[in-house]
Amino acid sequence: MFPVALRSRWVLLSRLSRHVDYRTEQATHSRTAHTQPIVTDTQLARRLGPFDATMLVMGGIIGAGIFINPYVVARTVSAPWAIIGVWLLGGLVALVGAFVYAELAVWRPSVGGQYAYLRDAWHPMVAFLYGWALLLATQTGGMAAVAMTFASYFRELTGTTVAAPWIAVATLGILTVVNCFGARAGSNVQSTLMVTKIAAILILVTLGWIAVRPGGAEPAASLSAAAAARPPLLAFGAAMVPVLFAYGGWQTASFVSGELRDPQRDLPRGLLWGVCAVVVLYVAVNAVCLAVLGPRGLAETTTPASEVMRRALGPNGARLIAAGIAVSTVGFLSQGMLTAPRVYYAMARDGLFFRAVGSVHPVTKAPVVAIVVQGVWAAVIALSGRYEQILNYVVALDAVFFGLTGAALIVFRRRAARAGTPRPAGGIAMPGHPVTTLVFTLAFWALAVSTILQFPRSAGVGVLILLAGVPVYLVWRRRGTNDRETNGTD
């Protein structure tokens, strides 16, 4: 199993709903409530720029995992070049994904981002199930897990006797209130925390290199019997799984497309700049861990960042990086509190969720109800203590949605070609499409199959959670149709 904070970064999904091939773009939009929103009050305000988008991308990726997770890879592959190579390859996959989402942002600069891509490419039910799982388990369960991680570090650093669940709830509550003041306020807090996270990583890397002593690092790693028995190619593939999870989260920045001043320009730039910056930081962290600890030392510790800082500055170094990890977890929570409620907002605007969730505060221009719903449910999960089980149920299905989103780009391109519609001017095109897009799509579906085979019971429960959303969708669709008929907008 991977660290909870790592798994929590990923957004869920379901088994494939059938492909619905709309004959024209007009037909696609007529099948969704998006063109005729049920809610007609104040709209979201476009107040965010490319810097905000970049910080959101990086904030969605970097949590506590990179400070802890390098040892997982070192226990799977032994050679230093293989360890660095896995992180570089994972970064390349993330960069390909960033290109896919960058072009999708050009085709669909809509609020909800990935939700809108799935809705318009496949079917509103597919998008609803994505949002259903996001709210019910993936996003809120992940936030509960990360909030509990922060609470543990907070208790260790301060010596407080307050129970961890209540610290987690208080943290979620504060971030909920901050984001209710609007996207600008939430983004300012998130960007500040993200810059602090970058500073913590740079301190780790810099002091780590200073702490390197010639000949002090172990030259080779000793693998477990199970890891040593794996063929090299399979070992490399196994190491890729936690790395891909570590790079996950950049897609959540697409949720705030409706609040970017120029989403067709700012979101693609943020995706590419943010992912590239994270790749550099991640490779640097692993390089310094290898230089200070060596492959064997890295594989033997479960807290590599703390061990590096302990060798550099003694016990104070370990406390310093613990504070950095605590800030990193809060930053991740802040990013999730800002981005994901826009999906629930988009669902409500499509008539597929409670009407109030699609409302916007007239002053702050924030989807306050959507933000509060997410914060409250995440707090409930944190208090229940069942966040890890919930995440285990849905993590295997998340890769399916990534694959569906990648395939959405192929769908949009084919529809445009049949209709003779040119690609929207400006923006970024996916290099090497359709081959690169297919590789991205198939890679995540292969990851989904691999994860399901390893954890069939958890994946089965995840499928049941997803299927439970089907009758809920049918009820909301019927209700939305009735509302439009009542309002005379059918």
C-alpha cells in the first residue's frame, strides 16, 4: 500500500459508461443541461491569472508524499540510475498528461474542467459519476487523510494534547471559511503555502548536498526477497506505480477554468510550467536522498527527508523538515478546498445536484454552498476514522477516468474534423497526437487493470460506490428536466 497522503491526491472514477457518438457539436450540447442552466444567479468571477494557475497545479501535486515516498521506489529498484530514471519517466508521463489537459482547456474552457471534458465527450452520466465519486470519497476522503497527517505533525511539533481528529476538523474549517471569501482569497493563501513548500524543498536539497561526505553513501541497495525475484522490467513497472501517484493532482487545476481570466491561455501555461517545475523538484529531492543516504540507506528508512535533515543539522533539522511537511499538507488541503467545489457547482448548474450548490455569493463570487458541503463532509470522514478504507475503495478506479479524459481529446478532434471545424485559435496542441494521446490513455488504463488485479476486493467496493450513483443520476436528470419544463426552457 502507498502512503495515504500519496493516494489521496488522485481523483476517482468509474467503469466505462458506453460511448455516445453525437453527430454534431450542437447535438452534444443539446444533450446536456450545461447550455440551459437551472441556476441563473450570479456567475463566478474571473480573477485568476497564469501565476495562480501554476501554483494550483504545483499545489495539487506536492503534498507530504515527496518527503516520505522516495524509499518506496528504492525498495523496488536497486540501482541509483533506475531510481532517478523512474522519477524522470513518471515526470514525462505527467508532462504528456499536462499537454493533453492543456489542449482540452482550449477546446472546453468551462467551469469544472475535467467534469466538463467528460460530460461533453462521453455522456453527462459519466461526468456525474466522476463528480459523485469526487465528493463522496476521492476528494473528501483524501482531504480527511491529509488533514489527519497535518494533525499528527502539528501535535508532534507543538506538544498539544488536543486529539488529532479535532485538529483536522479545525484545519478543514479554517480553510473552508477562507475559500468562502472568494477565489482570489483562496488562491492567495494557496500560493503563499505553495511558495513555502518550494522553499522547504530547496532547503532540503541545499542542506542535503552540503551534508554529503565523500564515500559516505552506500554504493548499492539490498532488496527484499520478493523485489529481488522480480525481472528488471517488472520491477521498473512496479516502481512506476507509486511515482505516478506522486505526480498526480495537476488535473485538479482545470476545475477553476471558470475563474481564470483567460482559461485558454492561462490554464495550459499553468499546467506545463507547474508540471515541469515539479519534475525538477522531485528529481532533485531523490538525487539528494541518494547522495546523502545511498540506495541502501534510502531503502531502509521510511522517513528519508527527515533522515537527510537529521544528518545535516541534527535533531533540529528533523524538526525543521517536519514543519515543512506540515505546511505542505496544509497547502495541499488549501488547493483542494479551492478547486474541487467548482465541480459540484458545475453539476448543480447542469441540474444534476442541489440547486443551492450552484449558487454564487453576490459579493465574494464564490460557490459558498459547494465549498461548505465539501468541507463538512471531509470533516465527517476525518472524525469517522475511515478515510483510509474509503480511499482504498476508489483509488483503483481513478486511472480509468484519466484514460477517459485522455480519450476525450481524440473525440473532440474527430468531431471537429467531421464537422470541418478548425481547432480553436491560440492555445497549445498536443505534440504527436493521436499517438501520444493514445499512449497516455492506454498507460492509465493499464495502471487501472494492474491495480484492480492487485486489490480486487477494494476495487469491487469502488465499483459498487460508483454504480450507486447511477440511480441518483437518473433521479437528478428527471428532476432537472422537470425544472426546465417548469421554467419554460426545455
